Amino acid sequence: MKHLTKLFLIGLTAVAGQFGAVASAQADPASCKSVTLGLVEWTDLEVTSTVAEVLLEKLGYEVHTVTDSVGGVYGQMAAKDADIFLGNWMPANASVIGPFLEKGQLEVLETNLNGALYTLAVPKYVYDQGVTSVADLAKYADKFENRIYGLEKGNGGNALVLDMINKDAFGLKDFELIETSERLMLAQVKGKTKKGEWIAFLAWTPHPMNRNFDIAYLDGADDYFGPDKGSAHVRTIVRKGYETECPNVTRLLTNLTFSLDMEEKVMDQVMNGFVPTKRAVRMWMNQNEVQLSHWLNGVKTIDGQVPNSIEMAKALEVGWGRLKD
């Protein structure tokens, strides 16, 4: 740990040297001090958004959040009531965000996660009995009670399932999509698997559900969810003009890329270890100083200062949030 801390301090010192000549220059204007993050009630988005929140607060910004459906968040960003959204899952979310991009109301800033997976899944014992593809669902409609469990209304994955049903793709015309929240959907998965009953539902990686339940992802829906398992990606979206208005926040957002392992570990702490999200995120950053230095590379405080390596080291010594949240 001492060696890592030393490397971290060297990295921060190098950053300070690189930007020392402009350290006192204006970073973001005062109008950028208040930052509003758009949220949907997904644990993975809660984790990544909290990373942004913690870092922005340390840099002197005031962070606010608005929670809505995916389409609702995009609408709030288009109306300039929200600035940033870190949860644009693609290609599942293409139909929802498409109209906003076409109108020039939103801008794609960065891909913050690669190698994700998002499609329909079933318990492994159902998969082992012959349901290996989306095309197999209709063969066993009675066992599934003609239901597919999805997420909140307005979710991009829901839209894809509804499209399948409306087009009678895979013979699903008699199926019903149950639109609910992540928490309630997973409660159904837990209850059904405990009884050995059949259930089809939206599932994704990264998520602790892959550790908590023995599930299998279905083949055959490439035209809807993407051509290859693991080809999904998550993008950071900003409202129109934000990149120009707030270049320092934009630099931080551009640096904020995540790994499947990082997200799943923190999500597991939140969902199964009952650790408050902000505390779990700060503990992870405290233990991963090299990644932290990458996220802060070239970023300034709200008043235009380069983060001081000594002050940062002191903050790391107290664990970035092991104080009361």
C-alpha cells in the first residue's frame, strides 16, 4: 500500500507539474458549480453516478440528482433540468435516445463501460430443460404463465421486448411484459427460483444477480439486443452545449471509465453487504489509488486549482468517506 501511495503521489505531482502554469486560471464558470445527475433506479447506475458525485464534491461542486425513467431523464436533460446521465445502455437504449440525438438535444460524451451484456435470461434449471433461446419461450408459455418480467416503464430493454411481442417475433404475441423495478423484478426471480418455478426476465452484466442466482442468458435475440453476447456498452450523455459550457466537469466525465469487475464488486457491497452506496464507492477508491489518479488526471477544482498531492494523500489516509456520510 505504501508503494501504491508513493506511485499515486508521483502521478499527482506529475499532473500538477504539467498544469502548474495554469493552476490559478479559471476552470469552470460559476454557472457550472451546480451539477445535476440524471438517475434511474438501477444499482449499476447508482454506483457509477456516485463515483461522479463523490469526485465532483471533492472538487468543490454542488451535486444534485433527479430520478426518473430513462426517457424521463432524457426529457429533463433536453429541458436543461439535468446535465449528465451515465447510464445510456446500447444498443438496447437506441430507440429511446434516438429522437433526442436527432433533435440535437443530447450529446454522447464517452463510452464508460465495454463488454456488458443485456438480454433475456432464465434460471439455469430452466435452460437445462430446453429453454436455450428466445424462440423456446413460446413452446413453454404455460410454464412461464405467458409472462416476461422487465424493468420500469420507459426502459429500453422493455421497449425491445414489447417490440417482439407486438411483432409476434419468436411466437411471443400472447406474452405479457410485466413492467416493474429492478428490485421487484429480482424479488420475483428469487421467489420463483426458490420454488423451482419458471421465469423469464431481463438480465445484465455487470450485476450481482450473476453471483446470487444460477442463471443463463438466452440466444436468438441478437437483432434486438445486439449481435454478440458481451457487445453491449454504456455511454455517458450530456445535455446539448454542456461540454463547451463546463470543460472541467467534462474532462472528469471523459476520464470516468469503469470495468465490469469494479462495478460488480461495489454493487455486491451495496446489495449484499448493505453498505451505503457512497461509503462503498469511497472505500473502493481508497483501495484503488491508481485508478483514482487516472480519473483526476487533468481535472481542476471549481476555482481552477490542480488537486494538491499532499491534501489528496491526507484525504486518502482517512479513507475518502470512512467518516460519517
